Amino acid sequence: MCQRAHGAAFVTWVGVPLEHFSLTQGETSVRWYASSDDSRRGFCDLCGSSLFFRSERWPGELHVVRANIPGEIDRAPDGNAYSESRVSWARTDEIEDPSTT
């Protein structure tokens, strides 16, 4: 679903505990779409940019599209999710898949 939603081989998310997240502007422009029974995607209704992801798979977390966070952040990617559905031409073996450990 991420591949289709983003038009890319994969997307990098930054998981944030819901209690540590606040949207300081543009809140009225966020629309939520139920992309599956247990997941919702937030996007900007002005420009269509993908912004957020919430799922019962990660309760209490909001995932923010990394490309939408300007500048550096205090963490690096540390795992792959849904790697069983990855495209064959994109290498993701540089990051260990937590589902296999």
C-alpha cells in the first residue's frame, strides 16, 4: 500500500509517540483516508502530499513521512516493515528487517 500511496518503491517513516506529537500549523488541511481496516493515511487536502500514517500494528504511534521533515533529525532508519511485498529491483538489505530477528 505504501508503494501505491507514494508512487515509489518504498517510503521512509519516522515513528513518533502520539503524546509527543503536535501539529502547529495546517491542521485544518489534513484529511484522513482509511487505506485498510486497521490503517489510516493523512494527507494535505490542499496539495495532496502524503503526511502521516497510523495503524493498529503500531498502537500509540503516528508515523510522519521523513521527506516532509526539513533538516536533520536525531535518528536514522532502523528497520523495514512489509519487506515481504517489496519490489525486486529495490535493494533494502542495508537495513536489517526486524521481523527476521
